Amino acid sequence: MRTSEKPAVNAAAGLSGPASRKLPVPPRERKPALAALAVLLILGGALATTLLVLNSGGRVSAIRIVQQVGAGQKFPPEALEEVKVAGEGVDYVSWSQREQVTRSFATVTILPGTLLTNRMGVRASTELGEGKATVGLALKPGQMPAGIQQGDRVQVIYVPSRTSQGQTRVLAPNALVFSAGGDKSRSGNSGQITVVVDSTAAPEIVGFASSGEIAVAELPGAR
């Protein structure tokens, strides 16, 4: 008696069963907000680049002061330097006007690194106007502080010698140092300086200076 063989399982039928069916894949969600944000970022970057290019092309040549210029003094050519600045917002003096600047006078004491504007200069100096005089002083050690330079403010003081009769007194309370010549006046406490004083005080100052009875005291807060 033959043993009945079990019918072979149909492979195709097994694949067609419920277990062989794939799970449905949900459709991809589109995110229009993110896409719009990406477009805005791209456009913003392009706009920023364009503005930088435009601003770099809009820079102009201006004048920067590289050494101190005292109030009432002429602008020396060596005190001017060309720099590039933005062309809008501030009334900077153009580098093309440097020759006119060297014929004008500072209205205030201008420190190195300052960008020059039109309000910082005038055609006529109030310090060197009518009623003023420039006086040269050859000072010895102990008659002036170290570091005096052009544009500083000083008191001119009468200091009587031991043989002279008189008392120490101020001859010029707020004199402008018009120039300070030589290295001694910058590094030591002696040298040649020129000060601007009232013309009425000039003869007396010159007389005392000739006998070595003049000293100066710096006024840092009066610049």
C-alpha cells in the first residue's frame, strides 16, 4: 500500500497570501514654508552682497590728521594723510581740498587720528588776529616742563632772579604754543618755543626772557 504523498505547497500561492503584502507607504509631505524660507535666505544673501559692493564703491578720499594741530595754527602739509571713508553721513573734508586746508587755521586743537571736517578749520585765525603777537622763548632746564609741543596751552610766568627785586607773577595766563623747536623741548625740560600772547604783554615778556627770568607752566586741561 502506497503512502499518499502530501501535495506540495504552492510557492506562488504562499507569496500571494496576506503576509506577503507590503505595507502602504504614505505619500511624501511637501513643506512649502521651508521652501519659501530657503528662497528668502538666498535672496537676502544676494541683496547683502550687492549692498556691500555698492558701499565699497561709494567710499571717498578724506583727510586724517596725523600730528597734533593747535587751535589757531595753520595746518602743516605733513599733518595731513589720505584715507578712504564712507561718502555719506559726515561732512568730511575731501583729500582734493588739501591745498586749501594748508592755508587755513584750526578752530580747536586737533589730535592725531582725527578725521577732518569743515567745522575744524577757518580761513582766518582768531589766535593770530589783531591784538596778538608771537614771542620766542629760549628756556633753560627747570623753566619748562618736559613734553611741551605745538598746540599746547601754557602760562608764561615771570620768575625774578636772586639779584632782581620783584615777585613771581603770571604775564600770560593762557598762551598758545605756536611751535616747539628741536628735540630738547619734547624729551627734556629745556628748548626753544614760540608762544602767542596779547600784544600788550609781549614787550614785558621779551624783556624778561632776555634776562632769563621767564618760565612756562603747561595747562593740559585748556587744550
